[in-house]
Amino acid sequence: SQQGEEDPQALSIQEGENATMNCSYKTSINNLQWYRQNSGRGLVHLILIRSNEREKHSGRLRVTLDTSKKSSSLLITASRAADTASYFCGGRLGGFKTIFGAGTRLFVKA
Amino acid sequence: EAQVTQNPRYLITVTGKKLTVTCSQNMNHEYMSWYRQDPGLGLRQIYYSMNVEVTDKGDVPEGYKVSRKEKRNFPLILESPSPNQTSLYFCASSFEGSPGNTIYFGEGSWLTVV
């Protein structure tokens, strides 16, 4: 399968803690992106990290990319109950297909 | 407001009854695609289109058809739906002009085939 894989599949933390999600993929992806999905809704873009970048920050989000290991991580710092959602990594393959991982379900307890 | 609009949002249909899920975007995006989302499997790409009259298969195209006669519209057609096509479907679009283009998603269409 060319799909990405997120790890863990589910994560439950207390409000204020940090949440780390990992993503690995089997084929080379151009410019990996992270998305958030509230239950049953469409995905919303969070952050893009380009193939030549190693780390990127946006507010409470920190994304890293290791192209040699074909992996990325998303860190959400000081989590809030409103961060409860599913998080997906995804990107375009060398051609035109787009792939996404199965997602990590994050539950932040107030 | 930038939008990807898909209809219907909810549909229950019977096996074999042809149906079309419409998708329209107002951002003049070249790239459009359809995904299905199933528990534990994430999003899987069904078909994508690079521009008008240019479409290609994604990872799970069997049982689906698409067309791209206008830039803004990309309908998904199920000629003879079967219960294994019960799923949550998303239409999405993005620009092609630069790498790492943000993908904009519709709100999803819940389809049940009985």
C-alpha cells in the first residue's frame, strides 16, 4: 500500500499536556501536510512542511520531517479540549496521486 | 468564501440504483479529487482530475466513474451501487501552480447502500 501510517492510532491526554503524533509513509511524498478532522466533518489544513525543510512551527504546532526515514511528527503543545479531533498526514506522490494516513484520534480531557 | 460544496450530504439508496454525488469549488482550482473514508482505513483516493477533461484513477476506483467537463465541477457517479460502497465521501480541490498546495475539502457525503 502506498498509504501513510499514523502512530498512535488513538491518544488520550489531559488538557495542558503535549500531544505527539507520528506519520510514516512508504513512497516519497512531495511536501507533507497535516490535516485535522472534527468528527464526521471535512479535513482542514493545519500546516505544510516542504521536502527540503526539517522543522516548522505554527502557533502551538510543531512539525518535523525526516525524508530519509520517510517520517514526520506533529507536536501540539499545551493541548486544549478543543484540540480533540483526528489528525492526518498526507501528501502528493511523485505523480499526481494524493495519499493520507489512517489518522490519529486525539482526545484531550478537560 | 472559498468553498468545496458537495451534495447530497446524506443519502440512503438501494443496491443497483444509479446515483451521482455532485462537487463544486469556487476557487478556480485545477486539481480535484474524490476520497472515501472508512473506519481504520483513513482516506483513500478514488479518482482525481488534473484539469478539465483530464481524469485518472486513484487507489480504489472500482465501481465509480467521474467526469470533468467544467473546471469547477467534478461529480462522482456510482452506476450500480453496492453495500460495500457505503462510506463517507469527500471531494477536495487544490491549485496546481506550486508545490505543497493546500487541499480544500468538502464537508462530506454520508452514503448508505442497502
